[in-house]
Amino acid sequence: TGPHPVSMTVSVPKRLFKRAVDRNLLKRRIREAYRQNKKELYAVLQQKEIKLDLMIQYQNREIESFHVIEKALIKGLEKLKVI
């Protein structure tokens, strides 16, 4: 995984969003939400000396706003911090 405690990948299925523009928009929103909220997860993982490979897959059939995506991502990151 390299020097950082988390290696992150984002996937938006082509079968849900045929247009690359839509897939790329969702990937940008997910990456930005992760970037803004990763500090607490990094702190927990570094304290426990854990490295993590994280894959986030978008499952909704509709394009959600940044705030909806960020809220869901924060919920997922909270679950990871319990490990």
C-alpha cells in the first residue's frame, strides 16, 4: 500500500451509468468526500499500525448530490474506525 495507511479505489459501474461523464462526476464527488474526511480514519489506522486497501463502489441508480455522497461515505468511514 505504500507510505499511507489507506490505498483507495473508486468504482462506478458502467451498467448503471452508460455515459462516462456521469461516471466521472460521481467518482470526483466520492474522491473529494473521502479527501475531506480521511484524517480521522488515518489517525486511527496509524495508531493501531494498520494498513488498509479500500474500494468504494457506487450502487445507487441515480446521481446524488455531493452532500448525500459525503454523508454516506462518513457513515462508512465511521464503521471502519471501530475495527
